[in-house]
Amino acid sequence: MDQKLIALDLDGTTLNSESQLSSKTKEVLQKAQDAGHIVALVTGRPNRNSVNYYDELGLKTPMINFNGSLGHIPHHHWDKEYELTFNRKIAFDILHEKENLGIKIIAAEGKDLALADVPNNVLDGYFPTALKSTEVLNQMNLQRDPTSMMLLVDPDKKDNIVHQLESSFGDRITVGVWGGPNPILELSPRGINKTYGVRYLANYFNINRQNVIAFGDEHNDAEMLTYAGWGVAMKNGTDKIRSLANDVTPLDNAHDGMAYYLEDYLNLA
């Protein structure tokens, strides 16, 4: 079998319903690497709350964070590392209009950047529950352009907020909308999505597109699954994602759906 680049979303895909890596998942991914395939995490998460999974899997490959905006090798210098950003003035403009728009929390992030305007216990690991003075999102602390922004918004105003953001900044950013019960918006550099990172890795490792297999479950996996030679949606994925994929896992992420599918697809048993 040709060498594959295996691009893995984290939440709802590689992680189970408790946001953990199961023993089955770790076993199969190790088998895939031993067979000569390349395993890469491609996630919307910041590097700060995904590197623990990277380490637990014992990966040495580049990791893609912020939905394609950051490509790096954790704990190592990589001369091909990249980080894409947008103008920090956008963050200040949104902060200024926060109450008028109906935004509850604003976070601005990058590889070595994590700021929020207020602490909150919503979505453990995403928004800080406490802030030092140096971690507050303001003009003094945000001295560089962010790679990503995340907004917790009033659910009744979400559609209007998306419209306002796209009208004001649509030539410079892409506005992503989380599925599920959490009214979260993600802002990234214009035109950047997970496909950017997967294509970058495919070129780096000299892997043809048809030898890319990607797994995902949510809106931010759509472009990655359609770019891959074989895009696989999780059984627990959204209707849209399942309709776009080449195949759907018989099992969901709570029952090691990705691991069992990959094991069978690569004949690793």
C-alpha cells in the first residue's frame, strides 16, 4: 500500500466523548506509523490545549492548529513552520463594539499568544477561568497580529453578528460558526481552513492528494474532507459533513469509530 497522510480532527473524531484518547485509538495510530504512514493532528484547537494529545500519541510529525493557520512541530524548531495572521486592529474594533453586537467573550490567540477580555468557565479549556493582568485582551497586551479569534455570542443574535462581521471585515477574515449547542464563532485569516494545512503537509512529505485520508465530524472539517483523496465523516458528524464525505464510519467517536475504520482501511489488524 502507498504511504498515506492521515489527517485527524481531534474533537468528535480522534477524541472520545470524554475528550480522551482511548487505548484502541492509540494502538491503531501506532500501528499506522509503524506501517510507514504519516499521522498528523489537524485541529481548530489552539496548540496550548492540543499538544497534550500530540504528546500522548508520541507524534513527531508537524501539527496543524487554528483550522490551518498554524503549522509547527511541538517542542522543536522546524524551518518550515508557518503562522498566518490578520490585523490586530480587527480585534480592537470588535472589542469596542462587543456590547452592541451581543458578544459575551472575546479571545485572541496565536502560537505563543492567549488573551481574553473576561474570564469565564464556559467550555473548559477554551476560555480562561482566570486572567492575569498580562492575559487581558486590550491594546497594551495585544502587541502582535492574532492567528485566531473566538467569540462566545448571544445565540439569538448569532446570525446578525456573523452578518456584521462579514460586512465589516469579510475581505480580511473568515467567520466560522460552531455546530452544536455552543454559540461560538471562530475568526481566521481570509480563505484559510484545514485544507491549507493538509495541503502544506502533503507537499512537505511529497504525498499525492489521492493518498491523503482525512477524518472529521464538524463544519470546519468540510474543506479538508473534500480535498482528501478519501474523506471520512464520523457517524456522529453533522448531516452536511456526512453528505460531503466519501464514507462514514459505522461507529461513532464514543466507540472508537475512527480507529476501527482506519484499522480496516489500512489492513492493520
